[in-house]
Amino acid sequence: MRYQIPQFIERETKMFGPLSFRQFFYVGIVGVIVFLLYFTLAKANFLLFLLIAIFLTLGALVFAFVQIEGKPLFTVLGHFLFFSISSRLYLWNRKEIAPKLIKLERKPKEEETEEGPVLKISGKGRLEKLSTKIELKIK
């Protein structure tokens, strides 16, 4: 086999241990946000920080690991929002276009004789003439 055919192309490549780049991105961004919230919000109100951190972490895990029929949740939600916003009433609006007028030049009809139309009879080919001469024994 000259060329190797790629296999399992529907799966994302694992870049950071067991995580793909997309999964690592979701979890990493939320990790940085929770880290920053800890230093800004945790000293003042730890319970509020804990609720926000749990909510953000669960959201990141859901976006990173949940798939619906093999598609990431982010893509499914994007399709859902686009479907919800767009109209679902499909009407065919006929455009009024003026018809193009084409002038046809008509040739006057040839008058037919009483005998009817004249048929063209093609002349004999060389082979037919030769076969006639042979049959009639003409030199």
C-alpha cells in the first residue's frame, strides 16, 4: 500500500493527556476564571464564590464532554439558536418578470401543385451504377 489512509477521523485528536484541544480550552478557561474569582470574591463571600465556581465548572464539563449524536454540545446549541431565530414559514414568492417577445419571421408557404409535393430521388451511387452495368452486361 503506497499511501496510508487516515482512520477514525470523526474523533478529535487527544492533545493534552486524555483531553482534546477543545476540551482543554473549555476546562482551562473556566479554571482561570475560578482562580481569579477566588482571589477577588472568596475572601468577601465564600458561599457566593463556591456557588459560582460550581456552576461554571459544571458548565465547562458539560460543554467539554457532552455530545449529542456525535456532535459537541456547543454545535448543537448553535444550531438550536439559529433554528429558533430564523423563520420557519417558507413561501414561494413568484417574481413578476415581463415576458420576452420574440419576433418570428414567417416564410410564405409554397403553393403545392395538384400532383402533390415533389419527392427528391437521389442519384445512384458508383457501386449501384456498377452493379447495374454488370447485371445488364453493359461495357
